[in-house]
Amino acid sequence: MLHEDFYSRYYPAVASSQANASYCEQLYGKNMNQHGFAEVAHLKHLLRETRLGPGQRALDLGCGTGLITEHLAERSGAHFTGIDLEPDAIRQAKKRARGRPDLDFQVMDMAELDFPPASFNAVTAVDTLYFTPLGQTLEGLLPLLKPGGRLAVFWSQGCDPGEPLESFDRRTLPPNFTELGVELNRLGMAYRTLDYSRSDYEHAQRKLAIAESLKAEFEAEGNLFLYEDHIQEANGVIRAFEANAHARYLYLAWWL
């Protein structure tokens, strides 16, 4: 429930925060209310690997306010359905997408997907599968893929900020042994990965510098909690990566 409480505060704040808009534009390349490490260039990689195009359909898990979903739809020409548990985020997404035939947004739990089998050519998850029972969610979404469909997931594995570095099991860092890799193996899915670990570290360093430069603006808006979250997120990755306790991948998975 802690992440739900955070996002119920986060989405209304970023909808009007000029400081956060500037932060996202400088860090990610475009303001899409991002919370994570996927830059515009990384999303381009995701679309290239999924080979989505006009006439195809995709499901975006944990879409938030839908701006990343909208970006993916516009860049690919595919129809995207975005789902999220936070009603205010979906309200914002629906308002923007009104009249758009290429977008659909619904309040839905990732662990309780309600779509007919073989509904989608691809399922995307941009730093969102951490917030759901992973095995249950994968079992529910895999039947939704059409024949030849792909699952594309940005996944980070590493030592959490509150966890002692010496107790972190570094054997879980290779792609086959992350939490996601273990579940994909259990389900008998084939997959390959692109390694974003070094990119993640460099992103975290930029995140730290940009957030610090905008601290006064965040504070003046009454949104210091956004600044504090960005700083904590950056410091967590920097600390873990420098201790060889952090990895990040783009997973591309399909049925054997």
C-alpha cells in the first residue's frame, strides 16, 4: 500500500508542477510525468525490438497518467491500451485521449487482467512489474499475447537503499537469475536482454545533478517531496552500482 499512497500524491502533483516538467525534459528528453529511468531513447529501443506498427495492438502495464503510453502509440502507429490502479492517473489519461482511436485507458489491477485471450501483439511494462505479484501477473498476461507476440519489460535488479550492501546476493544480477528472469524461466518463455546497467548509472548521476539544480523551484511549489524522491532514487542506484550490486535490462520475451 505504500507505493499506492505515494502515487495518489505523486500524480496530482506532477500534473501541474513546472519544476517537475523541467526536470523530466532535461533528464528524459520529454516531459511524460516519468518516475524511473527510461529515457526517450530507451523507449525508442523498446519499440524497435517489439516491431510494433499500424494495425497492431499493445497493452501498457502500469501506465500512470498515460503520457508514455501516448508516446509509444504515436511513435509506432499501434493501438495502445494503458492500465493503472490509480484512478486519478487514469482520469488524466482518459481526458487527454478523448477522441483518440489509437488509445484506451482503464483502471485495472495488473494481477487481475480482464481481456480476451490473444488480444495483443505486445505487452509493455516500463518499470512497473515491481508493484505486483510477479508470477501471478505474468501467468495472467501471457495468454493475452497473440501468436508471435512479445513481452517487453524494463527491469532493474539491485540492492535497495535500506538494505546493507554486504547482505545483497550478487548472484541475482545476471539476466537469468533476476526475479523476472527466474519467473520467465519457470514459465518456459524464451527471452533475450539488452543491458542498460551502465546507462542506468549515468542516468542516476544526471538525475542527481538536475534535481539539485531545481530544488528551490520544487520547494517554492510545495513539492519538495518530489525532489526528495528523485534524490533518493538517484543515490540508491549510484550506491548500488558502485558496489557491483545493481543491474538493469530490457527483457524481450516470447513463447517457445
